[in-house]
Amino acid sequence: MSQIRNVAILGSTGSIGRAALDVLSHLGEHFHVAGISCHQQIELLETQIESFLPRFAFATGPIDDSIAAWQNQSVSGVPQRTIRQHGMDALVSFVQSDEVDIVVAAIVGIAGLESSLAAANAGKRLALANKESLVVSGSLMMEAARANGSEILPVDSEHSAIFQCLQAGRGKSDIHKIILTASGGPLRDWPVDKLSSATIEEALSHPTWQMGRKITVDSATMMNKALEVIEAKWLFDLDPEQIAVVVHPQSIIHSMVEFKDGSVIGQLSPPDMRLPIQYALTFPNRIPSPSPKIDWSQSMHLDWKPADQERYPALQLGFEVAKKAGTCGAVLNAANEAAVDLFLNKKIKLTEIATICRQVLDHHHYSPAPSLSDLQKMDQWGRSEVQRWINAKC
Ligand code: MG
């Protein structure tokens, strides 16, 4: 690795963005943080500017007086002045510019779609943590990447695992199926009839992963795995029938590939997002990482069992959406984001999230080959439909 790679971290103040900066602080001189962005956590962004001295920093949240003043400030005593800009348009122009070789897409939710697509269209290496980009617009993303020579390297730990395992085969035709592992979330041992009484705190206490609130709730409902089924279908060009989900409580096997001959290759490591982030940055090279290693001096057992569809009705939705594609991913994602928000605001029960998503999905006007603007409209429609559902219920 002789050439310096300029890295943009979109969503640098979130949990994946912070982990990406930690990785970059260990990677040494071959990687340079060219730009970072936040929604509105300016204070933390400023701390990151001080540590990494990027040439560009962006805030993409709503503009107010303090953001306007922030854009114009200069930093005394810092050798290289960071250019601070506001807005998604500015961030997208930066992502497409020659300042950037690798884009770490770590913005949460649908808000990350535009910048991920811009990176694919500009032929950048895209270290993709924003799974919504593929869930909502997988067809457009993969087409943009193909047409412009963009490499999409998954940061989602399961998909990174699959990507790593696939290096043992010689292409898609060697794959029999892939096996996505799921921790089962914080409520995996609760009786099914008690799940509706889960509180926000209970849904947020994940046993193996420290993540943001939205994804932790998705993990409790298994919607996260449903979205990952859709993500895997696009990323690896698979039929949904080739995707299996097993509950693996230890979160050590991050996923597996079963090849045609029956050989199964898995990727194992202690749960730590810095490893898949680093692999997406350094691929095909492997270099020492700050992530912990398995302690082989200790006994360990690994177990798994099939995911229970009754316990996790959201999972069924994931397979259906992966099969139907078109506008379904945008609708499921929007309905889920809106429903999780309602749960976190104590308006609905945890188990109602999948119920609402099912209803919204079943009532949407399906289109098999939507444009980006169709998908954005569907996203808005999905959210308003959830609001309509809750208004009708009250
Ligand atoms: Mg994951």
C-alpha cells in the first residue's frame, strides 16, 4: 500500500463514524481523513476536526444561527484550515470530487441515500454501513456501481463476513446459500406472549453489540435482520431462497457461506465493528487491527438455532420484500423508521412495529422499477401512512 487513500466519513459523530475514525487513527500514513460530516453534533465534530485535521467538514442538519456562524469560523493555531460547509448538496459535491478516494457511508437511515448514490455514481470505493441505501434503492445502487466502476464493500458485520468468506470461492455460481447470523436481540429469551410488554429500556439493552437506539430496537424485533436479508440479496446478487437466518447468541460467527460442494466457510471474531470497517478500507490487504482477538486459551462453545418466525414476524417481511423488490424496500424501511420512532416515544408497543409495517406494505401501490424520485415519494408516503395508522388508533 504505497499510495495515500483519502477517506470521507459521512456521519462521523455516530457510532460507526466514531469507530471508523478510531480505525483510521491506527492505520497510519497511508490513509488520510479528507472530510467528515455530522447531522448537528457540531461540538463533537469540532473535537474530531482538531484530532484529524480534515480539509473539509460538513453539517447536514437544519441550519440555524449557530451553524451559520460555524461555517465562517477559522481555527487559530491549526496549521491546515478546515473548510466548514452546511448542507447535503455541499457534502454530495465533496463526495464526488477528486478530494475523496474512499467514502465511509455511516449516516443513519434514509438520510444517507443521496450521498451513497453519489459515491457509487462517482466510481468511489464505498465502505457501506448505511444499509438503507440498498434496502430502499438496491437496484439503482448496484446499477450505479456497475456502470461507474464503484466497489461497494460492506461494513455491516454480517455482510463483511459473507464478503470475506466469498474470497474462498470463485464467484456467485459457487454459492449454494449464505447463512446470516443474528444475536436474537435483547429479548431473545423472553416468552413470545410477553414481548408486547417490553419497555424501551429492555429493548435497548443489547447483549453483545453497543449500537445506536434505532438499530438496537431493530435488533429486538429482528427487523434489522430482515433489512440485512434485503441488503444481502442486492449486494451478492442472490435469490432470497439462497439466504438463511440463524440465531447465534454469542455473536462470534458473523455469517457463513455454504458452497455448492457442501463446504461452509464462516468468519469469526469478537463483536467489534472496527474489524469490518477496517477490512472495507484496506481490502484486499489485511493489516493489524485495534479490534480484540479470540482468546484461544479459553474454552468456548458456539451454538445456533433456526430463527423462529412466530417470535420474529418482521423477518418474514424481509424475505417477502427481498423477493418482490421494486418499491417494497422503500415502504418497509419508511414504515419501520416511523414505527420505531413511535415506540421510542411510547406511542406503540414493540410488537406493533411489525404489525404496522405489514399493513403499510400490503396497502402500498407497488411499482416494479421505480426511479429515485418514486422511491423518495414512497418513503414519504410510508411515513405518513404510519401516522395515519396511529391517528386512526387514538
Ligand atoms: Mg449487521
